[in-house]
Amino acid sequence: MSEDRFDLMIAEVDDYAIMYLDKTGIISTWNKGAEKIKGYRTDEILGKSFRIFYSEEDRRANLPEQLLEQARRQGKAVHEGWRIKKDGTRFWGSTTITAIHAGSDEVTGFIKMTRDLTEKKIMDDKLSNYLAEQKIAQDRLSAIAEELRQANEALKKSEERYHRMIAEVQDYAILLLDTHGIIQNWNTGAEYIKGYKEHEIVGKSFKVFYTKEDVAGGLPDFLLEEAAHNGKALHEGWRVRKDGSKFWGSIVITALHDSDGNIIGYSKVTRDLTEKKKADDRLKRYAVELERKNIELQRLNSELSSYAYVVSHDLKEPIRKIQVFAGRQRESNRSIEQLQEYSEKITTSAARMQKLMEDLLAYSQLEQDAELVAPVDLNKIIQGVLSDLELAIQDKKAAVHANSLPVVTGIAFQLSQLFNNLISNALKFSKPDEPPVIRLSCRQILPSAPEVENIGGIHKAMAYYEISVADNGIGFDEQYTKKIFEVFHRLDKSTPNSSGIGLAIVKRIMTNHQGYVTASSIPGEGSVFKLYFPI
């Protein structure tokens, strides 16, 4: 790599303050990122001690000297804390100081790389306060907050010093790409994080680090285009090592320009944040679960009323079947075979009622009995629901089409209630002059899918099963999309047997399963309910 391209790569990185210190901490070089973050122009800062960036308290405690000594003895020193800008304001800086060695083991200077993480610090503090209010263990939050550190630093220096800097930094994969994304150079950090030796990877496309799904979706090309258009591109996502294993990479791609402003390549900085990603996901799941439990406690009284409704709502069809077939048994013109068939249907419905009542009792004890959660085949759930609604389907001359559905982790009787409510609604709100047609289908939604951004309520980094329940009924005005999931909210007041709680139960069951439900409709053409179950 030529000296000019090294210079450009470091000079144009503005997310990181990159400087070179001599053995005593005197600043020798200064990049745009340092000027942007710390506020000093190059001519104002060169030749001064890096102690100027530390608070009076840190200087009295000799923190700058301690960090240099640690880097001299151990090869590097990592620290986070409040730093001082030129105008006296403070920012939260994440700093890595790496010792630079001559041909022998003698330390000839230091690379100091700093990133402004003030916004992340503020968010960390807010999160810490929130968890404190919820009486969460403070030590766990501190451990997670510690994992949020990011320090990306580089230095504008001569070709020899730049090469040493890039070669000795192990926490970051730093590489240079040409205008087509072909890898031109490789540092120790890239080998450590991605697993390739330099001779194995130089000359290949950087697409090799992306998953097949991301490559098929055009993500690598999109990032280069964004960097070319905006100057840089930032992204976090799963990346692939040489051995095929995955890690969560945080990357910054910066476009490099010649003196005429033409793009001549890109610098790419990557950090392995897999452990931070896992910690963040655990924290998010914990926060969601905590919020859900708080809501459940607040709504305990109203749920007791809901249980009573569920009994009357979900037992209606089995009771109706018992009444109908018991009435047919009293008809004198029925054969022995018919009477036996009616008896079997009555017995089946009675058993179904008993099972439902037992399930409702378990439902009321859901928080105390985690053993109810198990793999559930939704195809079997649909078969049971269609059996319960057999008479209503026949009366409406309805057609129900169900594609193959997945196995999900959940509570079987709750999922049965969920689909019973949705299919019952489709039958109930059908057109008087047109037989109902109900279609159930399923597809997978991956985190990289474009439509993920438009689906509120789901975790953007998780994969989901999207199960669609569509009908050709009377539909509803989409201004009521959110209200239909509220308890006792009825859009069609002319339907006397609708209590307005069925869709509220659907939403609550999806919440219990860490999922989400959406609704869309065109009045007079039908409705579509989409259920999102985490894979």
C-alpha cells in the first residue's frame, strides 16, 4: 500500500481521534477525527503533551502516565472516562494506547486511538437508572455496560509508522479495499478476528465475510455505495470467519479520495462485538419480559373477568354441538348408526369442554407453571380448531385452506384459543351473500429482510415465522387497526354475539409467546391478521 493511500486512510477517518505520541507522551501527529472530537487544530496541538485531554483530577492522580506505563509493559492500555475538549467541555472517551516497537523490543512511541462515546454513555446511564428502579442487580448491568466499550483509533504518520500501527493493533480488523471491494492489505487484528492469513485473503472480495443471505440481498454492494455517496457507511450484523463460524461485527467503511475528489478505495474497520451483542440481546429480552410481567400484574383484576369470558366464548361451539346432536337423537326417524355417530360427537365435544376447562385452570396459573411451554405443531392445533368449529363452518358454507405450518415453542391451549378466535371472527364477520374463504399461510422473516423495519414490535435482530390468516369478509376501516385489539372494543355494534374481547386475547397470547400481531383490512374486501412467532 502506498504512503499516500495510508495517509488518506488515516486522515479521512473522522470517527476516531488518531495520534502518535513519542515516548514521553508528546503529540507528533493529528488526524481529522482528533480535530473533530477534541476541537484542536493540528497547529495548536502538535508538540504538546496528551495530558491536556485529561481532567485535573486524572492528572493529579497521574492517570496519563499510568496508561503509558501500562502500554509500555503490556503492549497496550485500554481506558474509558471523561476527557476535556479545547473549549473546556467534557466527552466520554474510549481510549486504547498501543506501544510501537523498533526492530528490537524497545518502545519508540505510542498510538493513541480515541472515540467519543458520550451518547452511548448517556444511554448506558439511563439504562442503569431504569434497571435500578426495577431493583435489578447492579453488578450485572455494570458488567454489560463494560462490554459496550468501543475504541477505534489510528494515526497519521509516515508509511513505516502507519504499517506498524495497523500491524500491531489486534482489537480491530483494519483493511484497505479498492473501488470494487477487493482486499489490498491485512493487519494482525483482521487475522485474529476473521481467521485468514494475509496471503489467503489479499486479492479477494470483502464479500467473503458476509453471510449467504446478506450477499444475496446485496448488502456488501449497498455498503460500498453508501460510503461512496455519504463518505462512510456504518453497519452491525453477523459476519463469517474462515472456519464458517459467525461473529457479530461492527464496521465502519470510509471512502478514500484523491486530490481531485475521486474515490480511489475504501478503508474498512471491523470489531468483534459478539459478547456485547449477546449481552444486549439478553438485556433486551429481560427488559421486555420485565415490562410484560409488570403489565400482567397491573391487569390482574381485569384478567379474572377475561377468564370468565373465555369460558363462555370458547365453550360455545362444543355446547352447541352437544345441543344439536342431542336434539337429533330425539328424532324418531334416526337409525342406530346415526344415533351412535351423534353419541360419539357428543362425547367428543364433552371431552373437549373438559379439556378446555382444565386448560383454563392451567392458564390462570401460567406464571407459576413453566412446564406448560413445549414444542407445538400448529398443523394439529388448526385441525382441532376446525373440528370445534365444524358446525359453524358448515352453516356458513365456508372454505378453510391451510398451508403447512411450523412447530413453535409455546402453550398448546393458548395457541388453540388464538386460532379459534381468528377463524371464528372470520366466520362471524363474513359477507351475507358470499361464502367465507379463509386462508392460512406461513413464511420466514429474516433479520436482513427489508420489511422488518416496517413491522413494529418485533426484535430487528431475530428471525420470525410470519403466519397470515386472511379472509374475504366485510373488513374494517384501518383507522381502527390498533383499537380492535383493545378489550371489549367492538367495531360492528350490530353483531350481538361479539363481546369485543376475542382479538384482545389474541394479542395477549402473542405477547405471552414473545410474538407480535398486526391487522390490515380493506372494507368490503376482507382482513389479514399476521402473527409473528420468534424462531
